Amino acid sequence: MPTGVHDSAFIVNAFRARFLQISADPHAALWLCERHEHWANHYAQQVGPSEVLVHALRHRFFLERLQAFLAATPDAALINIGAGFTHYPYLIPPGVPCCEVDTAFTVEFKQQKLAVFKAQGLLPVRTITFLPVDDLNDPAQLSVLLDRLRAWLEGRPSFVLLEGVLFYLQLSTIENLLAGLASIQGRGDIVATTSFRPEEQSKPMFQRLVSYCTIDYQMAPFTPTTLTTGFYCQQRGYALLEHLNCFELQRIYAPREPLGDVEDVLEEGLYVT
């Protein structure tokens, strides 16, 4: 059984590894062992098997959007908030400034493992700045993070990724985070996110996800956050450029891998602003 939400990073890697051609993450399996595969199987059984493909699809979407942005803006930087054990810095050209944000526990563990992988020649050399933040819902910690990101970014163009994070944040935190990012990003910069629409809460599968987080991730009490598409249109400093759901991504990237009925899929929206 996982020891907390930080272990979701292993589960997501297992999902990306199972659909390697779709996720386009050749490094996902590096983190996995029999225990993590067991966790991934249990998650898929408890929440729903469609989650495996959905996580691979969203990784592919964000990777391609990031690659396109960097091709058009070669002096840009990547900021990944809630980075977990993702490998975006290793899937883009060397030399791109990368900053990853996560809890101190996750950051320390990831740095140790990356050092091992690099020593074994399993990953290319990349320079990543790690910023630990234990609770983004704490206004003081969020304020410190934004100040550190502003100093690190130094006015460079940027692509900010919030993949699978907003679900766990309070609405006020999300609003303050986006407002803070708007103050340090410039015209043409990107924020890419995932979130659930409020309508998803009526699905039994959504309730199973909440139950899983409460019990297996030991998050009790836990109240997830959902966002309307209109929320993104209302954020000052941003304009909604793209919005796709997992069914649309499946038709693009995995037409031979059916997702299932609507009730058996959590339609996590992917947004680019």
C-alpha cells in the first residue's frame, strides 16, 4: 500500500510505461519494481482500468505541446510544478533551463535516484533546479515559491506545467497560483494544466478516486477541486488556447486502444493557456 500521495509518482510511471509508444516516455520504467507494479494494478482495479491509458495520453499531449513551444521559443525555460518522477527535461533538447517543484521528500528521493541513473548511463545529462515546497495550500509557502520562481526565471519565456496537481489544491490556492504566475510570465508564455469538470463528480468512478486518495494515499479528510472550462477563460493575463479531453486524445494518439464508455472514464480536461 502506498504511504502517501507522493507514491502516486510510481503509479503514474507504471501507467506511462505500459503504453510506452503512446506516452513517449522511454524512461518511465526506470523507477519501477514489483511493489510499484502491484500498487498500479491495485489503483486500476479500485478506480478504473481506463486510468492507465489516460495517464499515457496526457503525458504525450503535454510533451508535444512543450516540444512545439521550445521549437518556436528556443530561449524558453520549463517550470514543472508537482513534477513527481516525470522526465520532461530528458525528452527535450539539452540546454533548456528546467525547474521542478515538489515536496522536499519527493525532491530528495528523485535527486538521489537521478544520480544513480546518470552514473549507470541510463539518462542523459541535464541540469535541473529543484525547489521543494511541502504545502502549496499554505499561502506563505506559495508566496515564497512564486518569489523563487521569479528570481530563477529572470524574465525568460516559460512553459509552466501543472499536470495532475490542481485536483489536490484549494480553489483559492489555484487562483493565487495562476495570478502569481501571470505576474512573472510574459506575453506568449504558456501554462498547461489538467483538471476535472464539476460534472465528473457525479460519476461513481470519481467517487472511487476520492475514496482511493482518502484511504490509500492517507489523505483523510480530502475534498478535491474541480474547475469549469470557463474558469480558465476568466484568468487575468491568460487566454484559453486549447482544451481537449481524453477521448479526443485517444482518437489522435491511440485509435486502436478503446477507452470505454463515458461512465467508465474520468474525463480530465487538458488546458493550454
